[in-house]
Amino acid sequence: MRRKDKEIRDAKDIEKIIRESLVCRIGMCDGEMPYIVPVCFGYKDKVIYFHSAKEGKKIEVLKENNRVCFEFETNVELLTSENPCKWSMRYKSVIGFGRAYFVEDEEEKKQALEIILRNYSASDGSYNFERMGKILVVKIVIDSMTGKQSGFGG
């Protein structure tokens, strides 16, 4: 990272950003073209989970190349001043790399869906898993990630 003064080094702080984020953006490589999608997600033990329909562009791209990058952000705020050239952004973000795998095992799939649900609500697990056959769960095993912040003093 070029700006070491903006780097977040503490793993707990990085995980806090992930847990506070509402959306995860997944970057993929579609042949020679980049492709990015926002997803609802769950996170546990250095693994990101998201669900999807069994068909679609992101699934086709991941079948061809499972290497991905991902991005999370929180605390985003535009910082203005009288001189627009001095405007800035306040944010905390995480960017990382990993590999995406399709979850085949039904028990692992159920656990992954519970992790996703808990990210957005206080789930008690009392929802209908009968639809599991209609959805695909993807897990991203994280190889590396870094945190960055701006506008928080320092």
C-alpha cells in the first residue's frame, strides 16, 4: 500500500469493516474484461459467502476463472470545503483476493445461508430450507486482504 499512514493493520479492525458493510463487491475476470457485481454476503473465519441463482453471468465467469477480488466499505462521507479542489472522502475499506468455490454439500450450504442471514438479521434459523435446491451458494476463501481509511485523523 502506497499510503502507509492510511493503512489499517489490525485484523480485528479489518473484520469490523467487513461486518459493518452492507454490500460486498466481487470483481472477476470475464476473458479480457473485468466484471464486478454487488452481493449480499456473510463472513466467517476468513471466508465470504454469497448466494445466487444457479445461472447467470457471474456464475459462468466463475466457472471459467475462480480467482476474484472483493471490496467492502463503510463510514463513507463526502468532505467538502469552499474550494472543490480540496474536497475529499471519509471512508474505511477492505480490498482482498481469493478463490471462489461452489458449495455442493447440503449441510455446508445450510450453514453458509445461516451466516449470510445473520449478517443482516438476528436469525433463529427458523426459515424454510426447502428452496435450497433452487439457489447456489458461493464461498470465497480469502488469500489476502488489506484495510484502508481516510478522513479519520491520525
